[in-house]
Amino acid sequence: MIATGCALMLGMSGCNLFQRDAKEGAVVQLGNNYLYQSDLNAVMQYASTAEDSVRYAEQFIRRWATDILQYQQGKAHSTREIEALVEDYRRSLYVAEYERYIVDKRMPKTVSDAEADTFYVHHPDRFVLQENILQGALLVVPKDAPSQDELKKRMNDLTEEANLEYIEKYAYQYASGYELFTSQWRTGNQVLMRMPSNRWQKNLAAGKQYAEQDSASVYLLQVTDCRLAGEPMPIEYARPGIDKMILSERRVKFLQTQRQQLYDDAVRFGKLKIEM
């Protein structure tokens, strides 16, 4: 085992890696690069034995040192073209971080209902459904569950509070699965994950009830509202996408304005001088 084993396992109490003038706290040195005990503790914490601790540390040190040595060799053989690319990349990182900062601190993040409505109306081609969506309720009950006719009758009208109370009590007592989504949209595929077949989607319509079964259960799906693939999205369904698009366009315009302001300020205060 390399000398680091003693330092790692004994906390440097029994052996020293460097002379006393080494950077304080370092356990490994390569030129002007240093590793500290805290760096190694991060990998050693997963070891189950002392031997594993040493092995993990040695592997980490080897990778760390090899990366530095390769970097040094690469830099020694660098060209003007490579250095220019490095500088361009460095600048792009600074610019990206600056833009992230000013967007986070200065750009408004809320989208009003009026903005969303206007965007929705002006871009109808962006909000066309690619699959069916629906609202309603879904119950999965054992085939021998009682009072199924009464349950189906109650499910035909999900606007009545008494019906909802009945259905919820029935679901609590008998159902193996229950979901009420009369105020939220579900995609056809999301509902299909709970149904035994896709037959109900072929004649999907608002106000219809669909009953299917397999060897153990009955699946009751009541559709209170639906939109079919190819139809316009309801605005409430499209709203998350609308907000994202508006904020994306707002970001582009905001950064364009910031760039122009930086340029104008540089000219106004004499930082930028052009002599042609």
C-alpha cells in the first residue's frame, strides 16, 4: 500500500507525506496542487472496512493525479488555436452565468391571464391536441361487488353532491382503485393505464359511461368532458405550455435589451472608442 494508507487510516498521526513546509492540511501534493483529508473522506465514507478505505483513497488519488498530469501535458503542447478556443469557452461560461443571474434577479417571472389568453388566441396552431384528453371519474371494483347498478346510476351525474358522497363511500368500502378528475384533464393514455383495453377511446364522448371487465374486476369510467386528438386544447390544459413559451420569448427580448443597454452605456461613458 502506498504511503497515503497510513495517513488515511490514522488521520496522519503516525506518518507524514511531506515536509513541514507543505501546504497546511494537505495529505497529497502534486506540484502546486493539493488534496485534503476532507476530499478523501467523501469517497472513504462508503467503505465497509479499513482495507476498503485505503483502496478507495488510492484509486481516487490515482485518478486525481492522472487528470492533473494529463492536463499539464496537454497545456504544454497547446497551440494558439487551442488557447483561443479555451478563451472563447471561458468567456461563454462567464456570459452564460451573468445572463442566468440577471434573468433570475431582474426579469419578471409571472404570466398574467390576459397575456396567456392573447398568446393562446394568436397562436392556435401551437395548441392542437396530439391525443385524446378527458375529465370524469374511474372506479375499479370486484366483479361481485354489490349495488353496481346503483353505482352506475350515481356516476351518470357527477355534479350532484349526494352522488359524489355515495360514490366516495362506495369506493372506500369496495373499490381497489378510484379517481375523481372532474376538474382536471387526463390524457387518454393516462386513463388507459388503469383500464383493461382501449376500446372506450374509439367512441369517446362527453356524458358517456364505459364499463369493462377482466377476470377479477369491473372498470367503470364516467366521462364528463373530453377533447379529441386534432381539436384545440382547452386553455387551462395548455396553460403550462403557454407560460413556458411566453417566458422563453420574454427571456430572449430581455437579454437583447440588456445587451443593447451595455453597449449604449459603454459608448455614453466613453468606454468604447471607435476610430475609423
